[in-house]
Amino acid sequence: MKQVLLSAAGRVEVVEVPVPMSPDDGVLVRNAYSLISSGTESAAVTRHGGVLGLVEKVRGSSGRARQVWDMAQSIGLKRTWEIVQARLAEHTPIGYSSAGQVVQTAASSPFAVGDRVVAMGTGYANHAEYAAVPRALAARVAEGVSLRQAAFAALGCIAMQGIRRLELTPGERIAVVGLGLIGQVCARLLVAMGYEAFGMDVEERRVAKALEVPGVDAWTIGEADVVRLVRERTGGQMLDGVVLCAATPSDEPVQWACDLCRPRGRISVVGDVGLGLARAKMYTKELELRLSCSYGPGRHDRAYELAGQDYPIGHVRWTEGRNLELFLRLLETGRLDLEPLVSACVPVADAPAAYARLKQGDSSVFGVLLDYGPPGEPAAPVPRTLRLVRSGGAAQSRSDGRIALGVIGVGGYAKAVHLPNLRRLAARFDVRGLASRSGATAAVEARRLGIPMATSDYRELLADPAIDAVLVATRHASHAAIVLDALEAGKHVFVEKPMTTTVEDGEAIVAKAAATGLVVRVGFNRRFAPHLVAMREVIGTRGARLLTVRVNVGALGDDWSNTPEEGGRLLGEGVHFFDLGHWFFDAQPESLAAVITGEPTATNPNVAILVRYPGGCAAQIVYTTLGHKGLGKEYYEALGNGRSVRCDDFRTLSAHGAAVSVRRRDRGDKGQLRALEEFAAAIRGEPYAVVGADAAAGLLATRMALAVPASARTGEMVRLASEGSGLRVQGSGFRVQDSGFRVQATG
């Protein structure tokens, strides 16, 4: 399918990509139209291509310029240039408002195949022939409503939420300052919703467009004394509210709004405007300034948008979903007509020219639609061939002895770490295909790196008999199912940590790996890091030893990895350091005790853990988000056999009682490349200096991460007794069961 992508340098391209996979609880939509946002989207488009485009973006952002300068100072001009070149090759989906027809739906979805729907949301309602959309970001379109107008849905909700933030009642007077596309939609909504509407802009043609709407008074700022005209129209009462839809760094729009409002009036900020406020104006009138967040309550809330958890109507009357429903009702009843705002409707293949026209700043251009052609037969399933794109060059013959590899998951880590390392290991691996649920990231990277196949369905890689092994770098909760499918298909597996988020899945993988004889490796790369290998050699592998690990990750914010569905950050990353301890001491742990600062939940990663090993060995692990990143992320200290050695963030290494050093070029090396080298050696049955983490090691790390909250809740030490291929967790005074580590009192 064709999809519009934006390069890192700000250039628009139409790329052939696989059709995305449908969301588990959403719909796959065959788009009829999508709307280009003349403000938000065109702002990201540059006038130049290549490096000049990137320079244009850097010049427009002091933050970006500083970042590039700091990078050059830290790692040198050559490496900075390499990173800039890689950045230029990146492409991201654009678009956030579309309309079309459902072609695939989940059983739990309220939609049916063939339904006409609107879709909205960045990353979902893309400019593409097909869009995979969560059900909360889609709504059914009534027969008789034009899909051209329905494609304005996201912008309609933005404008509607801007109006709602004023909390005014129909009949009150509201002005829109800034009559670009969203401002025009806002003016029309004001009339449709029963308000007395006014409009203002510096561009005469935009004012003329607003004046086409019956019930709207509009003036050109600079050519008319708008404050005087509003005073005359309102009998001196002025306006109840102002919606700022302008896009300018100037503070003038907010100053105009203060002048236009009555005492205790309200100002709603929708556009990106300067907010240098005049205190005297606001103070004397007791004005309120309110910011409007996109489509309405629920926006950016994962529980609402992705998990479908609606807000009770008795508490939140107008969510983003209810705003969307009202927008569609206004179209259906004819109270809202947006057809006059369609300035152009062009085939998707002409998207670059459409963006170029918008970039010229023609004030007579408002809504530009991309047309995807007739939808076809909705009942027909998406052909398998549309989920697979072959490009980038022919695969080499298997006679060269390399391992044919498929990569599943093409997110930031895979692009930044695994794919560059696989290129360095081209003598060992032949990357035959990439898979990502969206399809677009796989297609872009395949094209850039000359990889023959890109798909949105990882099962296409598993079905390819030419592929020997897969590397799994998807989100954590998906790892287990993909690993089990890969082993069932006869593929060796390298899976990023954690191997699983549940003990049951881990046990299934251990059993499947044993039954098939296939190699499973978990991405516990710290055991391959040159600094840590050197530390282990200094301390030795016998006698009483102590290892201290401090991981200072800094504030996480709204990070996907620290959510209940993904197992939390300790399970997502902390497992690295459990595995490191087992490797460092070359032993299985005997017991674990943990203290969590705050609530002992899976999503609270602020923890201090003590792990005891045989022979008087112990590991102390502190993992926290409470510190400042300026301290550095990882600090290691080991003591034993009369020696001490420490490593600070893989930059410095020092020892007492022994000599220690690493090569200068190994600075910052966390072992990812060597982990892949060992994976290749294991597949070939060749020895390697460090043995990688197998499925049993992956299960062990998951078990321990899940035991941490249990120990923290009770204040008890958890005994870890070896049993079979994994561990059985026993408590002192309580028992932690394998299934989810439920804590039960035993007296």
C-alpha cells in the first residue's frame, strides 16, 4: 500500500509499505480520504531536502542545535556526522484525521466489516491506504454523510474542545482569533452549536472565507479597529470568550483577546501562540486563560485510547469520543457544512506536491484532502500479499555459510543498536527480512539497508524456509508468543530482555527449547561488556565476593515500558542485573530480599535488592528513577580475594590489588555486538569466550523480578531453591507461588 512518510530532514515521500496489522481491540480501515493539517503538519515540512533540510530544522530549534553541538563535543565530528546521516534516513508516519471503510475488526470491537468510519490520532489515522486504529479513536459515519467532510473529524474535535474549555452557554458571544483551517472549522462550529460567532485574522482572504458562513461577523486585524467594532456590535458588553487558533510566537493574539473580553471573560488557547501576558489587563478584568488539549478528555490517556476504558458520563460529559460523535451528528443533520473548506482533493501519489503548495503559505488554501480511490469490496479479507513488500535487493545464496536472519520489531533500539551491529557482523548474518506491526518502519529500514523483505506480519518470516533464525525486539509482553511461534517453526531465537513477563510462559519456552534442540538466547548483553568481563577476571570466580550495582535511570515520565501490561520497568530492564549477578558469580542464587521506596508494585522501579549466592557471595542491586541523570546511569563495584575493582558507566575502570584495563575503543561498549556473535557461534556449535543467556537464564531473571514486590510487601527474604530447569521460590514465613507470585501466609 502507499503511505505518506516524513523524512528526518522534513521531506514528504510516498512509500510502498505493507498493510499494518489490525489492533487487538480495534479496526483496520481502508481510507477513502485523509485531511492534511495545514498548520501542524506543514510546519514539520522543510523547503529543502537532504542535509539542507536537516540544517533548516536545526536552525528552527535552539534545542536541536545545542544537541548536535554537544554530540560533536562528546563523540567527535566523524561519529556525529554518521549519526546525522542515519537520522536523515529515518521516516515517520504523518496524518491524524481520515475517513474510510472497515475491512477488518476484532471480535470485541463495536464495528463491523463494511462500516463507514472516521479515524483520528497521530500514529493511527495516517496518510495511508490502510490505517490500524484503536476503537476509541474511531466512530461510525451515518449514511448520507460525505466521507470528504467526515475526514475533518480530528480537526473538528480540536476546535470543539477549544470551545468547550470556555465553559460558556449557547447564545453567548465568542470570537475566533486566527482563521486558518482550524479557526474556520471553529467559526462554523460556533454557529452550529448556538453561539454568537466572531472572527479575526491578519489575512483578508481568510476573513472573507469566514464571512461566507451565515451568522459570523469577521474583520481583518490591522485594517479595522476590531475592539471598537466588537464594542459597537455588543452594545459595549464585549465578548464572553475568545478561542485563539493563531500560530505565531507573537504575544499580540493573547493581548487582543484580553482587550476583546468582558470582565470575567475567558480565553481558550488552541494554537501555538506567545503567552506573554499583560497582568494589568487580566487583573482588572479578572480574566481566565485556559489551554485546550487536542480532542478532549481522554487524549493521551492509554487506558482510554488503547484499553477502551471510557470515562463515566456522569463525571466527564464531553470526552474526545463524545466530541467526535457530536461532530458527526452536526454533519448528519446539516447544521455543519465543511465542504466549502475543501480547497483541493488530490491522489495520495501527489502528496509531496500538496504539501509543497501548503508550505507556500497561500492564505486561500484551507483543507487539502488526499484521495485513496474507491474502497473496493469491504467483505474481502486483506490479501496476504499486501502485508509483504519485497524490495531492497536480492538475497544472497545460502551457500556462503551465513545465518539467514529475520528481525521482528523495528523500533528505536533495533534501529540504533541491532541493525548497525548486524551490518558489522555481515560475515556471520544475512538479514533476509524485517517485520513491524505498522509495516512502515520495516519497509523504510529494508529499503535503506537493502534487505529483501519487509512485512507487518512476523509469521511471514517464520514461514520462510530460507530463514534460519529470528531476532525479537518487540515490546515486552509480546516476546513469549513470538518466541514460541518461532521455535515451533524451527527457528533459532535471539530475544530481547525480558524473555517473558510471566513464569508460565518462561517455563513453556524452556520446555520448547529443550524439545526442539534449537538455540535460544536472551539479550542480557552486560555479561559481554568488556569492562564487566575485566572486573570478573580481576575478582576471580572463587571465594567470598561482593558485587554492588547502582542503576540510576532518571525520571521515566510516561514510558510504555513501565506499565502493568508490559510488566513494569524492573522486569523490563532490571532483569539485566539479575542475570549479571548469576554470570558474575557463576552460580544460582539462594535468596532474595527487597525494599521498595513507596508502594511495592510492579510499576514502582525504585528498589534496593540483596541477592545471596553460594560460597558467601552476594549482589546488591539498587535500581532507581529518583536520581539526576548527570550522575551517570550504571556504576559497578566488586570486592573479593583481597581485590577491589569499579566501573563507572562503562567509561572508567580502576582496581586496587590488581592491574586492570580495557581498550580505549571499548569505552561505552555494553556488549550488544558480542552477544550477537555468541548467538551465531551457538547456532554453529562453536565455542565462545562468554556463554550467552539461554532460556533457563531468561526464566530465572523473570522469576526474580516478579519476586521483588512480594519480598518488599512482606519484608521477608525469599529463598530460591533450584528445582528442574528453573527455580522454585520459597519464603520465610510465607510461600510465593510460581503463578504470578501470589503471597500466602503459612503461619
